[in-house]
Amino acid sequence: MIAVRRICSVALVASGLAACAAPPRVPHPPPPRLDRAALVERVREETRHAWAAYAKYAWGHDELRPMTQAPRDWYGESLLITPVDALDTLVMLGLGDEAAAARKLIDEQLSFDKDIVVKNFEITIRVLGGLLSSYQLTGDRKLLWLADDLGARLLPVFESPTGMPYMFVNLKTGKPSGSKTNPAEIGTLLLEFGTLSKLTQKPAYYDKAKAAVMKLYERRSALGLVGEEIDVETGRWLRSDSHVGGGIDSYYEYLLKAAILFDDEDLRRMWKTSVAALNDRLADEAGGHLWYGQVDMNSGRRTASEFGALHAFLPAVLVLGGELDRARRLEASCFQMWQLRGIEPEVIDYRAMAIRSPRYQLRPEIIESAWYLRRATGDAEYLAMGKTFFDALLAHTRTPDGYTVLDSVETWAKGDLMPSYFLAETVKYLYLLFAPDDAFDFDRVVLTTEAHPLRHTW
Ligand code: DMJ
């Protein structure tokens, strides 16, 4: 009897249940009805709180360091990264005064005529994408002019022997640099460069960004996978680890989203082949949950079982691609990762359910996926998830002066940065999740990897 009891309790501990005997069947109480209107209002208030801190301590600079109440510029001189990244959020949330102030700042002060070497990917997704979506939302032609000026200065990145972009470029001289790069930095340009092409009627932007992604796709392995690092001068892979995390993630996202926004059949075919390879080779089952881990792109051999905050973009893209069951299961896994500590760590090992990187960078991906799932299914479970995310952000990342990243979700030690994507993405997806389903017209709209809505108007 004792032996039986022990076996029983070990099994129950392993399965996370509290008692040995089958518990009486008590129906789950229905989830409490959320007051969506109150949540929407609270997200607006918190956005105002974050923006006010930027305005007070970092006005005219790239980002805010909320703990030291200081500004941060990425390249010594400001490119107004937070105001540009945040402007469409301020407009969409109806924060009229804040949006007007951001627009005035951008119209009057933003200049790209600077002798600085910038990262093409980050400036494209945050600044070029922000300018384009804000132009479409406001009709302010200065924003389109700025986008065109920036696009022209970034364009030399594509002048490599393979046509795949260098990682950096000097905004004044046009000198590109950094031949070792990754799929995300090559493949996450087409929504922004393509939209710029359509709005300015300059085909070069679309053609170069599309050629680059095709060159990358051509270099996929026989298994249909891409690796982690590639040299754009030789076209050779430098690292063959394949996964859907940082450095690769949004390459896949843009195959599908660009196929949708531009009605591009090449890209649709490339997405279909690629997602089939991901589902076939990277998808992994552990603890009854679906994950996407790491394999070698050539042999398919499993190399690691890591998953993290960045990987959590995938349920959203699976929803867009019509794979609802996988999306649901993967978001449930992401939620399990969140619940390990009550806020998600940057990376876990999903087999050991152990934290590998304890930071929380105020990332939006898990919230983004909850919003896509909510729209696709109508299920209240995703609203409840969103409330869990929002409550945790309020409890652990809010400061008297905006919001900050966490150095550790194990100790709750705070870092000192409010990344621009917090205002571009994190609060926007929370708002969209709680807002009435028809609050925005998403007809022919695709959201970029930085949550900038781009509308097909051409
Ligand atoms: C954002 O800058 C973009 O979403 C990018 O694609 C990767 N993730 C960060 C936010 O986590």
C-alpha cells in the first residue's frame, strides 16, 4: 500500500496535481468577465505614462533610460527612434496631444544627413516602417519625404556580390559594411522597402529587397532550412544552426506577410515550402506541449531545445498562414513559459523547463500572438491571457518614469531601458487585444515585425 501511495504521489507531483485520489469533478468556474473598456482605458493611461517619461527625460533622443532618468542615443546623434516608432501607436490610441507633439518633433528635427554607421535592419523596421505607417495614418507628406530620404541612404546595403544586404551603412557616405549577417537582417526589409516603392513609385526599393530575400531562399539546405549566419560576399553559411529565434525569426514572418501585402506568388510559394520545413524539422513535443527547437540545417540533427520570448512571434504568423491548431498549441506553450516565473524569461530549455537567460526585455511577441488568436477564434481565453500579461507588466516593469526591462525574472532586478518597441508594439498589442473587435479597419493591412500597420493602397 505504501509503495502504491509513493508511486502515486510521484506521478502526481510530476503531473503537477495536488492529491492522489481522483478529485471530485467540480466544473471550472467560468472565467470572470473582463471589463474590456476599463482595460483599454488603463492601457491608454499607461501609454501616456511611458510617453510622458520619454518627453520629460529624453525628449529629442532615441530612447529613455527610466531608472537613471537619462536619454540614450544609439549612434551618438539622435534619429528620434522612440518618437518615430511610437507615433502610429499614439495616433491609434487617440492620444491626440502626444501624437501632435511627436509629429512636430519629427517634422522639425529629424534628419538623416549624418555621418553615422547604422544597422540597416533596426533602422528599417523601427524608423522606415514607423515613418511609412504614420504617413498612411496622418497624410503628413513630410513623413513620406523623410522615408524616401532614409530609403535612398539605406539602399547601398544591397551592393554586395550576392545582392544580399550588408549589415551596416553610413547614412552620409553610403559606405556599407558588415558582410557577416543573418536571415532576419536580410529578409526583414521587404514590407518597408516594398511599401516605399509603391508609395513613391520607385521600383528599386522593392526589387532590391525582394532579390535579396530570393538569394537567401536559394541558399536553403536540402531540408528547406536556413542557418544562423551567412556571408553576403561569398554567399556561404557560417553557422548552420536552424531555429525560429532571434536572427532568423522575422525572415519567415516576412515571407508570408509580404506575400499577403503585395499579392506576390513567389513569396507565397517560398513561405509554404519554408513553413513545411519548420513544421517537419523544428517542431518538437515535450511535456505534452508543442515547441520549435534547434536543428542543424543540413543534417536535421537536434542541437538544442531552447525557446524564448522572441520565438513567441510564431503563433501569430501561423494564424496568418491558416495553421490555427498549431498556433493555439504553441501559444499555450508560450504561456507555460510565461508562468514559470510570472513573466517570461528571454530563453528557456523546454525539456528541462529551466531558465537559460533570465532577462525580460519588455518584448511584445507573446501578446501579439494572443491578439491574432483572439481575432481568429473569438476565444475569451486570450483576453484573460492578455490581462495576465498586463498585470505582470504593471507589477514588475512599471517605474515612476515609464517602463523598464528586467535584468532577471528570477530576482526581479530591474535594468535601465525602455526600448522603442515598447511603445511601438507592446502597448499597441495590449490595446488591440482589449479594444472592441471592430475598433480599427484592418482591411488590406499588414502589421510589420515592429507592429507598424501598412495598408495596401496601390
Ligand atoms: C522588435 O524590435 C521586432 O519585433 C523585431 O523583429 C524583433 N523583436 C523586437 C521586439 O522584441
